[in-house]
Amino acid sequence: MKFFWATLAHAKQSIDWRSDGFSTRQRLVAYESLSNAEKAQASAEKAQAAAQGLGEIETYAASTSAKIGSTGNWLSGWRGLAIGLGVGATIATVATHLPSGSQTPAPAPTPSSVVAGQSVTIAPAAMTNVAQTVDTTGSVAAFDMLPILAQATGLQIQQVLVEEGQTVAAGQVLAVLDNAVLTAQRNQAQADVASTQAIVRQKQATLGQERATLAQAESNLRRYQELARSGALSQKDLDSYVTAAKTAREAVSVAQANIASAQADVQSKIAEVQKLETQIAQTVVRAPSNGVIAEKVARVGNVTGTEKLFSLIRDGSLELQAKVPETVLPQVKIGAVARITSDADKRINLQGRVREISPLVDPQSRQATVKIDLPASALLRSGMFLKAAVTVQMAQALTVPASAVLPQPDGRSLVYVLEGADLVRAKPVVVGTRQASTDLTKARIAIKSGLNEGDRVVVAGAGYVKDGDRVTVVSQ
């Protein structure tokens, strides 16, 4: 009740009681000038005043009138009457702005009531298999980098048809070289083939004539040999026919040799044509296998030589060349699973496998190179710096869902544990290895200390509660 009367006194003090212009509006303004806290407390006390009646208000009015009356003649007459009416109006005005005594005042909201009933899900802290890992870093490199050179040298590049990072198929055209000179040489070689083929046909005609001459000479020889045996022809005349037949046979042999030589020339010219056609085909630079263009050196107008035109990552396969200290190298096994992440790109969360362990340890750094096969991903680039957590063994540890652990600005970690049916309490914990998963909702974190097996921790909604809140547990 003291606060109520003090508030009323505060309202009175804000009005010039000696003013002839004193009005009900001025008294209302005085009440509205009170702070929200003062109004709230006055509301509570007004409830008590209602229970006790308005006797105290009347007592206060009487005492105030008495005090005003003691001020002497100045307050007598119409001035006293005005002040008395003003006090009564002020009390009535304040009373109209206070809750009725028949209503129970609403308690002031507290911080805990704001979040009371927050819906959350819970999960138990449980013993699960936790991967013991060796953490390492390394650079991404091509599993098999193929340099692509022009097979035809000394030719100008006319077209470049691919760009770095482009995926290509085996046989796809990458660049086109100037083939005008080679085309002219091929056309000339084709003409030479036709010319030598004509010579072959000419030689074959000559052979036919020589064979006819031989047949005639051999026929004459047989006839005159019969005559010589009968004595009708001398030996000298017979020898001339023998010589003629022999000469005809030699002519046939020469003609056959000439044909063979001409045919050989034809084959030579054909081989020249084939060679030039091959060189012309080589003016079209093609991808030797499926893969990704890692580097493009070729530029239109350049002349080909012994330098490479492109670098191709065969099949787009990449590997992480991780550096592992010799102290933990014996724990790493071929085929071990490795979790690949990046500080620069949080989207990178991949799984690889150890493919090769170098037999050599760098004498300076005391580290060995471990090659980890990487899965195909548009996020990966050759030369990137990545982190790898190589699994070396599995062990039992207490874990909770990763989303239940809340990192704090001071470096600590908190979880909220459900006590009873709906009360949550904050507990600091010491975290261990994070069990990553491609499904983020299934990721778990090992807890080294701070929890016991079976403790129920808040998962969904953990970021919206605080110590001592009342919550509503819902199913996941």
C-alpha cells in the first residue's frame, strides 16, 4: 500500500496545485508519466486496496484536506473547494486506470517463462564404435597425368577446341593443325601412283608381246629340229633358230622384271600416299583417353614442335598425396578409409581409401607419402590442399549426436541434459573424435568427460534453450 500512496503522491507533485486551471486531464497526464514498473506495482497494490475497501483513500483525502486546511485563510473559500475537488478527481482518475479488484494480477514475465515449453528431441549418450584416426594433410594430384603432343611437327595450329577443366572422351578432337602442305604432297603422291600404275600396264603389254615372240620362236625351233634330224636342214641353220628361241625367252624374263619393278614403284607411291594421309590425320589432335583437360598450352597460330599442347587427367581420377610422419606410418594400412575435408571449402566432406604407401621416408621432414584415391567430385581440383583423417583402428567410446554439442565462445563445449520429464540442465563436456558421415544428421562426437552412458541430451532445439528451462519432448 505504501507504493500506491507514494505513486499517488508522485502524481500530485507533477501538478501545480495552486493553479486555477487545474483539470482532470492534467491529473491523467500525471498518472501516465509513471514508468511501466511503477504502474505494474501500483496495479498489484490496487488489488489489495480493493480487498480492504476505499477507506484508506478516504482517510488520505481527509488527512490531505486537513493539511490543506491548516495552510490558513489562503485555502479557505473557493480555493479550498477547488483543491478538494481536484484531489478527489485525481484519485478517481488513478483508480480508473488500475485493474479491478476482482481480477488476479498477471505475474511479470520471467526469462524462463519465455522459452517454457520449447519443443526438443532427445537422444541417449551411448557407447559406439569410434574410429581412431591419424590426421594428416597433403595436396591433390592427378592419378595419371597424360601429356598430349602434336605428332605432326612444324605445322601451325589453326583451331583449339577445348578449355581447361573440360571433360573429354577418348578420340575427341582437341585441336586442328594446318594440313595444306601435307594435302598437296598427298595429292602429288596419288598422281605418282597413277603414273606408275600406267607404267605397270605398259610393261605388262610388252610382256605379252615378248611371250608371243617366244611362242613363235619355240614353234619354229621344234619344226626345224625335225627337219635337221631328217637331214633336210643343216646344223648351222638349226643353231640360228635355237638362238632366236633363247633370245625370246630372255626378252620375256626382262619384261617380267620390268613389270615387277613398275609394280614396286606403284607400291612405293601408295605407301607415300598412306604416309601423307597418316600425317594429315595427325594434324587433328585427339584425346588419347577419357579424362579432364588439366592444362591447355596450345594457342592458335603457334607452330608445333616437341612441347606439349595439353595435359589430360586420365579418367578424371585424382589422388591425395598426404604426408604422414614416420612415427605413425606403421599404423596406416593399404585400403584404410580416410575422411577428406578442407578448411577452405566446408562443402568438401568425402571418403577416400589408401592406395599406396611410399617405401621411402624423406630424411629431412621424416615423413612418407601416402597416396589416397579420391572419389569423383566437381569440388576437387588438382593442387588443392586438403586434410585427411585416416582410420587406423576402431574402439568403443561414449558418443552423442554432433548437433547436441554446442561450442562456446571461450572454447568450451556444452550439452543440455534432460532431468526428469521436462527440465534441462547445461553440462560442460570435453569432446573427442567427430565421427563424420555423409548424412549430417547421423554424425556423432565422442565425449571424453562430462556425461555418463544413458544421459538424455537435447538434440533438435538445443540452440534455443538454456539452463533451467522447461521443455516439451517430442519424438524425432
